[in-house]
Amino acid sequence: MSDIAIRVENLSKRYRIGAAEEQHDTFMATIMAQLRHPTRNLSRLRHLTRFNTNGQGEEDVLWALKDVSFEVKRGEVVGVIGRNGAGKSTLLKLLSRITHPSSGRIELHGRVSSLLEVGTGFHPELTGRENIYLNGTILGMRKTEIDRKFDEIVDFSGIEKFIDTPVKRYSSGMGVRLAFSVAAHLEPEILLVDEVLAVGDIAFQRKCLGKMKYVASEGRTVLFVSHNMGAVRNLTDTSIWLSNGILRQEGATIDIINAYTNNSDIFNHSPIVDLASIPRSDKSLRLILTKLRVCFDGKESMHIPMGSNVEFFLEYESPNLLISPVVGIGIDLPDGTRVASMGTVLTQTVLKFPTRRGVVRCSVEEMVLNQGDYTITLTFVEGGQIIDRLEQVCKFTVTPADIYGNGRLPKPEGVCYLRHHWEFEST
């Protein structure tokens, strides 16, 4: 038997970017456009699925993946890293047979289980219990096999009280817990995991990482997509780096992460970031956040002196009025390690958004991070659901300053500094 679990050869996937809907100035023009809709829609459908044979010269064609080739051996845990829009999720959807490649070849040796988005493979009208049996049946398992694993799945997910509740009533966190537990426990030979663990709490993320290590130790294969370089480093031995649909580099995880985080093209370093142009990794997320602006002491800059007052301005635009939005800003090291979090939940701030577009400001009274490079992650939640999330959208640099007022620049150790003083007390 071959020791190869996954073989990908010259894999490509292209999409045609949709055109914006026409806007009409008069009622008659609108009526005429409606009458022409059937013919125009048929023409658009044909246009979406027909490409030039050479794949060149079409400006509205996006190559999500292009000529990607790699192999994964049985029992390997492989990380897949890259910026939003790099092609990571597309790769896993092709491997999961959710969509078909435009060209290339995929070989899978073993039963595949995947966790690509919250609730993937779940029927919202069915209960958690029913969805466990549905997923097991889809994977080709007998009822007796699922019965044997059922209690373990429910116990790991931690949602025993809700196992007979329809999944449509689950929170996103509950959905992730059950979805991961099902995917990991139904004995797949190949487990594909996308960046869905970001929705769960820290304790559950650790449980998931431990379970993936256990799955790998049993000789199964794991492909793990994540923006969290710390998790990728701890879980995987080898990784691949995708950039704009192309396999940029593959090899030992530590080498790939170092090359990725040290690459000057990876992180935007401008104080004004066009968030609307950044692809969302999860197609179910709405584009709400449109622009980020970073200032210190009233100046726009991504070079922030230690001790400065910092302001983050987040522009948003929503198709509907927002009822109870929750906004979060995470500050990470370039390797994905979270060092600080700011959020309206933490300060118990209730934001009222009277208009569909506007600006949210987050003020930090003192930048207590030590000198070095940091990245920003943004999350926007409405009604308990994450509706927009952007990982490491840009990088800022904290520069040394005379924070202790002694005329000298400190040589700090660690991630943050603490204002402190010393005095002598006799005994």
C-alpha cells in the first residue's frame, strides 16, 4: 500500500468575478430591464462557466489556485498558511469535493472528514443527535459504529444539554464544538480543518489541538489551515505557504513560518488600510468593515513610539441598520500569538449605530507594548454571530522612547513594559 495519503498535481481553480447590478434612473428603464432579465441571466450564466482555452486575457477571471502540486504522507500533520485570499480554503474545498478543479489532479487515499465552516455538513432542522448519525452515514459508517462513538462525541463537544435541540438554534460556538467533535471522532483517515477554531473559546481550541495530535498519532493524516502561527508550529512538522493561489514554498514548518512572517509583502504597513479590498476567507461573512486608520498622538502612522496614545478608527458599512454590534481588535505577534485584545464586550460598551455607515473609534491611553512588530486582527459581531473577521490585516511597529524620563532609550525584554519605581525600606 502506498504511503501517500494526498497527492495534488498541477491543481488549478478559477472563478469569474461577478459584475455589479445595473442601476436605472427611470421607472420605465427598470421595467424594461426586468423584462430582459431571463435572456440576460442566461447569457451571464454561460459567461460565468466559459473561459478561454489558454486561460489568458480575461480581466474578470480570478485564479484562486494555479498549478499547485504537493504530496502528504499517511500520518503527517501539514499546516497550510497564507493571507486572506491566498487560496487556502479553496484548496480544502477541492480536496473535500465540495467544488471541482478547473484543471489538475487530486488523489485521496482514505476516508475524508472535513471541517471547513461553522455547521458544514449539518442540516439546520435536524437535532445535534440526528446530525451526528447523518454525518457518520455520509462517511460510510454503520449505525453500530456511530453508536460506539456517540457518547465520546457528545462528551468532547460539551453540549450534552442541547444534543436534542435543532442545530439552527445553536450559537456559532456550539456549532463549532459539535462540528469539530463529529469530524474528529468518526475515524477519518484524512481530516481537513479550516480556520474555524477561531470561533471557539481558548480552552476548547486547546482540546481541539490535542485531539488533532492524537488523531495524527494514530497514523491518520491532518491538513490544518490557520492564521495562528503558534498553533501551526505546535501541531505540524511540515507546512505549505500559499500566496495569490500559487504554492510559494513548502518544507519544515519552522522554516516556512519564518519565511512567511519575515516577508515584507505579507503585511500592510500603511496607516490607512482598505479593508473592503481584502478577500474574506469565509464566503458566508458579510463585508462590513471597509477601512482602518491608525493614529498616535493625532498623527497617522504605523510607527508608534512606546507610551503613545493610540487611536484605531474603523469605518463600517452595512446593508441594514445594526442592532447590537460588538467590535473587537486583537493585537498579535507576526507569528499569530495574541498579546492583547480590545473589545466592546471587555469594557461593557454598548454601541448604538443610528446609520448604516459610520466610524467606530477605539482609544488606547498608553501603548505599553515593547518595541517590535505587531499585527492587527478585526472582528465584527452582530446578534451573537461573527459577520466580518479579518486576520492580521496590517502590521505596526512600536519604536523605543524615553518612557522612564531618564534621557535614555530602554532595551526592553518581553512583550510589554510596566511603569514602575524602586525605593529602599530599612528592616
